[in-house]
Amino acid sequence: MNPTSHARARRRDRRVYLGGHPVLFGLLAATRGRPVRRIGGTLLVHGTEAYREALTRLPLDRTAEGTTGSAARTALGGDGGVLFDQEGGGHRADRRDLAGLGAAGVEELRARWQPLLARRLAPLAEGAEVDLVELARELSGTVVCALLGSGADPCAVARAAAEAAAASVRSHLPGPRRPRAEAAAARAAGRLRELLGRGHEPAPTARGGRQAFLPGPAEQAVRIGHAAGGADGALAAMVAVAAVNTTVAALPRAVAWCADAGLWDQAADETLRAALAAELLRVTAASPLLPRAAAADGTVGGCPVRAGDRLLLVARHAAHAHRRYPDARRPAEPALSRLVFGAGTHACPGARLASVQLADVLAALAPFRPVVTRARVDRGAALPGWRTLCVRAAP
């Protein structure tokens, strides 16, 4: 492992944080020396165990202003954040509907994205550039349309999901209310729902007369109804928003790090590739910050917490993204690397999909050993990422 190459990769990756929210991420970097630090009514949670404790032991208000659940409600048009703002039986039931994101379901989805990768990366063999952001957008839209049985254009779905997420984040930023921000978020959510409802086939009925979705083995596949309104439409839109925004943020950043750090030998090795994907997801942390609110008094990392306190859970610090470079030969233990997907009953159900997808992208790119030729930060995206990230095959 070459520390100089990894330092170059880290410098590039820091640009996505500082380009979008320089004050916020500057503050988080300055306070990471302590596991937990209180600033007024807000706790900054950096430590691994404190982060895990906050997500698994502290009662959380998942609908409070400024939380992920609140932003999800806005992104979905006010019908409920689905998963993000749920607790108890409703949350367990919707997670069961996502069972197709397990091993069998992901294998079915690979049949959709592998031909797309071959087609989109073919220009590298001719010496041309490929924009990995555009690739990630089409890839994520294709997966979402397959999951939801939608006949919409995958790139249009991806753009609508990105705008819905960005608009909801803008409407929840700290400080004075932005004029018409919530109305813009509602319009973006409406466009996404309208797109997802195009050309979808009638779905079989699942529990309680409700329609459900997601590929498992073909003979077990069920689908969520995604009409323009209602709880099922909200769940469909949530899947689109989450899948698109994390994929478009994660894949280009991970590939850029792999290229800058010279990790293509590991990417080409079938015995190391899965571990490398997990390591790259750990250090890039597509969702680096989880905003939450305490629903009751308690403690986090030994620090007293009062009901109503805000918590900023820094996933990238909890997973030691700032301390350990990615190395498939000496990877972090899974319990640490998986923290970028959350912890406990609300951990991201798409973790397997993200890992397998990135591993396939690395496998497809490895023969070209690409280098980054152009990179431009997306300053308006919901998650830190690139607006453009172009690569070209190494000479």
C-alpha cells in the first residue's frame, strides 16, 4: 500500500465534502477528537461505540424537524418517510417487503446491470472518456425500474429521484426558511411518482390486500403498487430516492479512490474484490452524516442526552474512514465497515446491493486500469458527490 497514493485519493475525495457544505464538514473535522461533543442542544457523535449506541439504544424521534425521516416525508410528498420515520410493526412489515434485496434478488438484478456496464464502458477500449456519474445514474435508474416494475425511462427516473432528494434537503437546511423550498420539494416528489407509475403491470396482492414488490427468486417475486398516491406509492418513491442518490454518490467516488490510490490489482483479483468494495464503501461513506433527534432522556458515549436534543451521527468517523486507508488485504472487520449503512433495525436494507454492484463495476473497469481525467463537484446534490467524474483507460 502506497500512503502517498492514498493521500492523493483522500485529497480528491475531500473536495465533495468541502464543495457542498464546507462549514459543516469543517466543524465535524475539527471536533472529531472526542467521541461525543455537545454544542448547545446538538450532540456531534464521532466515536464508533457512541454511534452504535445512539442508533440501537437511545429512543429516537424519527419525525422531528431536521432528521432523515422528516426530509424523507418532504421528498415523498408528505405521505410518510416509509422506513426512515417508522417504528414497530409498520417498519418491520415494510422491511419484509424489501426481502428481495437479499442474495437471490440481487443476483436477478445483476442480469440487468451487467450488460449495461459492458455497453457503457466499451468506449474505454477505444481510448475515449467515460463519465461515471452518467453511468451511475443510468445504472441506478435501471435497478429502480426493475425493482418497481416501472416502464419509465431509467435516466429520467434517476434525475427525478435526485431532484426530489436535493429539494427536500434544501427545505430542511438550518437557518432561515428558503422561499418556496417546500413547494419545490413537493413538485419534485410529484414528478417522481408520476414517472414511476408509467407502464407498470398490475401487481399481485400481498398481506392485508396491499400490493408489494421486489425480485426474489422469480417464482416468489412480488411488487409494490406504485400509483401516484398512497402508502404504497410512498414506499416505491422511497426506494427510488434512496437507491439513486446513494448509487450516484457512492460509485464515482469509490472508483476515483481506486484509480488515485492505484488499487486496480486488488480490483482485478476475484479473491479480493468483494473486500475491496466493502473497504471503498467504508472510506467514501456515501451517507456520511445521519441527523437524528432524541425522543427521551438517555446517554450516548457517557454524555447525557435530553429529549429533543439533536444528534449528528458521523458515519464516516465511526467507520474510521479518516483513520484507515482501504486495503482488501487487511480490511476492517465487517462490524466496523458496515456502520456506513447504519446499525440496528434501521440499518440500510440495500447494503448487499451496494456492495455487489460496486464489485461488478470494479471488475468491469479493472482491465482498463482507468485514470481520472476530469472531476467536478456537485454542490447541489443531497449527498456529497461528483457532478462529473470522467475516466480514461491507462496508456
